Amino acid sequence: MSGRGDNCAVRARRSPEKFPCVCRTTRAHSKRYIDALAAACTPLSISSTPYRREPAGGDDSVAIEQVRLLYANLPLSVFVSLINGVILALVQAMAIELRQVVIWLMCLFLVTVGRGVLGVRFANSIVSTANVGRWRLWFLAGVVAMALVWGAAAFVLYPPDSAALQVLLAFVLGGMVSGAVAILTPLFLAFLIFASGALIPIIVRFAMAGDDMHYAMAALGAVYLVAMLAVGKRVHRTIFQSLELSFENRALVTHLTEEKSRVEAINADLVSAQEALKKSNEALESRVAERTAALQEQDRRKDEFLAMLSHELRNPLAPMTNALYLLKATGPDGSALSHAQGVIERQLHHLVRLVDDLLDVSRINQGRIDLRREVVDLAEVVRRAAEMAQPAIDQGGHVLEMVLPDQPVYVMGDPVRLAQAASNLLVNAAKYTPKPGRVTLTLSRKGEQAAITVKDEGIGMSAELLPRVFELFVQGDDSLARPRGGLGIGLTLVQQLVQLHNGEVTAFSRGKDQGSHFTIYLPVHIQPAGKAPDAGPGRSTPSRRVLVVDDNADAANTLCSILELFGHQVRCVYDGISTLAVAEDFRPDVILLDIGLPGMDGYQVARTIRDHPALRSTKLIAVTGYGQGADRERSLAAGFDQHLTKPVDADKLHRLLIGDVEMAGRASTTSGTQ
């Protein structure tokens, strides 16, 4: 089938009412051909959109060709205008003043020269979509000038005493308009401007004469103007349609050529495209299978985590409930009270650690954890980690051995977070080492890296577990009894904290019951800064006037009782509005202020206190459950001096109140993480 037949069939299929000449046989054959072609194009992602005629307004090609036709007729227009003007001036000079004729001729000459120069500039330029509008405006400006000159002839060259010359003037003006039909109608607006500008003045001039003959001549002029405009409009439409058809034919030829090349390319590439599609489908099926397996694994881990979380949260609640019952049943018995207190403290600490580990993992994953970097001696970090993990080691009946180098090893990092990472490794070793056991904590330097190694004699790790040991919620003990507890996030947190310090952590085990050892590698800091001197012994513990504000009455009252035990003067308030009145009367040194208060929240209370002249120097400490970085920034912006996250360690809070700067910094950093 020829390219012309193909395109005709396609256009007939989409617009049958415009192509009734296509026979049924050609239509059916073309339909089968196009359907097959479309099916072949689909895997190749090649468009099969047929040719469609664009509306005239959507293509600047017609507008460009109109402007070219106008400027192509410009030399003839200039020549005819100048010759007719000279002849008319010479004849009319017999009846009117020569001065008027000369002035009119000079104006005609200037306009003619200007239009000629415009034509020369156009001939030396390239017309495009970007500048076609400008060339059209320049041409219309020349037409307006020409219309004004010839319109002025109706008054300047009008002989009031010679009817013959009046008729001649009208004849010349009418001739100019009739000649403009062929020259200006590519742009009907140009013809409309010239015809109206040339004939309306002479029509008005005849009407001003005031006699019947001139009225008749004015009427004839008006009829002639309307007739010329109608003729000009029809000629313009014919030219416009011819240009549209010309460009449509060009586009159609181009489209047919492109379609022919495209079909040939499709036919040549069809076999390879089908093979590529087959391979793509196989790869997609493989990716879908892998993704499905990964989602199923994540869902399984989520279910395991929820089960572990429920188990781990219920475990400390049971002894706490029992301890509270014993306190209630036995009364203030010294031994029972001490035992119950120890149980509650240990289990509460366990709950806080679980929640804090979860929060830390969430903060790191969201990029919201802040590191307070400083030059740190890792020996101090290791000692602090050992202190933090000592309760877990003692509970397991283990022995902790520390091996420290003779020379200090400095790194640039956050001492609290580094101690947290090393402590997690020690707690993990104590948890997975049978009683009694030995845990070794070693600090060494290997070239440009510092190494903190935790080695145990525990249950070890299988070869299958070792590659996944740092993944979230992964644990070595999957039994129902879960004697070691935990959520499977401790090692994940260690890895994330170490990576934030540009380090790495590794795990090694020879297998089941062969023990494990973990090593943290950190870049060594070559030139450490000097260490601040320790505070001297025997420092006094002054009393502070403290106002506690919390809508949870139990939380407020117990905190007040603890602060009174430390010797502070304390008052409790349970809403934000009452805080202002009590603060004015009590004049506290420190206000421990909750954020989520009824009626007036903590931010509003803080801003109001900061604006109060008598309370402006009062220290404001936020004590709240909101502990994200954005929450801390918002509290500081509201006027708070410190931001502590519930639950707050009582000893650290006491040190903060009495002005221990070092402990205050650690309290604000670790109250939500330890």
C-alpha cells in the first residue's frame, strides 16, 4: 500500500465525515494495517499519532507568510503612490496655492521614503516567529502614515471652485483604494486602515459642501468604501485560505515522509523489541518477587517487634505492680520498703532505657539527633560506659576486665553518645553470657584509629546471624521463653551512633557457644585541646526556691517531695494561669515548667514571665515529654534556659538546681536518652 493510501485511510478512520471518498475496501484494509502497526509500536514506546490539521491560530507560519506578501508588494505600492501623488499635485496646482501642493508632496515623499527604507531593511532580515509581530507593526505604521497623507489630500488639494478637479481628486483616491485591494489585503487590518483613512475625509469634505450634488457624491463615496471593504475582506479570506492550504500540504508531505520512515524503522526493530520486552518482563518479575519477599520479611519483623515490645513492657510492670502491692500491704516496714524501692527503681530504669533506645533510633533515622562534639579522652568514655553497664554485669554475676593504654587516646566526638554506644555493647555482652562469665573491655590505638573492643564468653553467633546482627529488631534468641529480653535495637543504635562519628563497628564470632567480640573504630584526633579542671571537693549545696508546675498532680507532688528531701523550698502549681500569681508571691529562683498545661501552655507562661520585670531573672527549665530537636528549639525560643525530657533523674536535677554546670549540660543531653 502506498504512503498516500496509508495516510488517507488513517484520516478516514478518525474523521470519516471529512473523507467520504474512501472506499470500504481501503478503509478495512487500512484499519487492519494501523491496528497491527499500533501493536508493534507499543513495546517500542514509539508514538503512532496520525497527522491532524492544526488550526490557523496555532501556527505562526501563515502569519509569517502574510507579512512576507505585504513586504513583497511594498515596492509596487510605493511606486504607484508616488506617481499618482505627483500627477494629482500637478493637476490640482492649477486651482489651489502652490505652497499647499508642495507641502503635501513633501509629506508624501517622506512617507514614501520611509516605507521604502522599511522594505529594504525587511529584505535584509530573517523573519521568524519571534519578530513577525514587530515587522507587522512597522508595516501598519507605514500604512497609517500613507492613509493620513492621502486623507489630507481631501482638504489640502481640494479645489472649492472646480467641480471637475473635485471629481478628479475623488477618482484618484478611489483608484488608490481599489489598487490597495491587491496589495494590502493579505492583512485585512492594513487595507481597512488605508481605505478608511483615504476615503472618509473626502466623503466628509463633500458632505460639508452643503448642496445636493455634493451630498450625492458623498453618498456614492460611502457606498464605494463599503463595497471596497467587502471586496477586500473576500480577497483576504481567499489569500488566507490559500496560505493555510499551502502549509497544510507541506505539513502533510512532511508527515507522510516521517510516517514512512517510522514504519520502516518499526518493521526493522520489531523482532529485537519483542525480545527486549521479554527480557524486561522477566527482570520485572524477578524484581517483584524480590520486593515481595522483602516486604514479607519486613512484615514478619514488624510482627515480631510488636510481640517483643509487648513482652518487654509487661515484664517490668509485673514486679513494679507486686512491689507497690507489698508497700500497700506491709506498711512502712524498713526492709520491705527498701526492697520494693529497689525493684521499682530497677524496673523503671529498664522501661526508660527501652523507650529512650526507641527514641534514639527514631531520631537518628530522621536526622534529628544532635552531637555535642569535643575533644575526648576515650579512657574517660570507657570508664563511664563501664559505670553505666555495671548493674547489668553485676546482675549477671560476671567479671568485667578493663585494659586501658598508658597514653591517652583522643577523638573528636560526643562523650555521652560514645559512652552510650560502648555501654550498649557491654550490656549486650552481659545479657548473652551465661553465669558466671567474663567480659573484657579493651581500649587501644591502631595507627590513625582508636579501637574499643568488647569481648565475652557467651553464646556466640551463627554464621547465618553474623551478617544481620546490626539490623533492626534482629536477635539471636528467638525462643518463646526469651530469657534475655530486649527489643533487638541495641546493636543497631550502636552502629548508627558510631557512623555519626565517622567510625565503624564490627562483629566477630567463631560460632555457637564460642563467644563474641565487637570493636568500635574511631578516627584519632591528633592535637587534643586542654581538659577543664575538675571541681574541688567540699563544695556546698545551697538551697533554692523552686516552683513546680505540672497538670499531672501525682508527677508534681512527687517531684516536690524529692526536691524537699534535697533541702529546697518548693511550691506546686497545677495549671498555667495560677503560675503567674504564685510566682509573683513566691519569687522562685527556678521554675520547673511543664509544656502541655490546660488553659495556658508552658510557652505562653514562659513568655509572660520573661516580660515580668520582677521575674525576668528567674531560671526557667522545661520538664516535658516532648524531646525532639524541634521541641528543644521552640522551648529555648520561648524563653526557657534548659529543656529536660521526662522522666528526669532526681540527682541530675538536683545538681542542675545548685548550679553544677558540667552536670547541667549532661542532664539536658541525657535526660531523654539514658
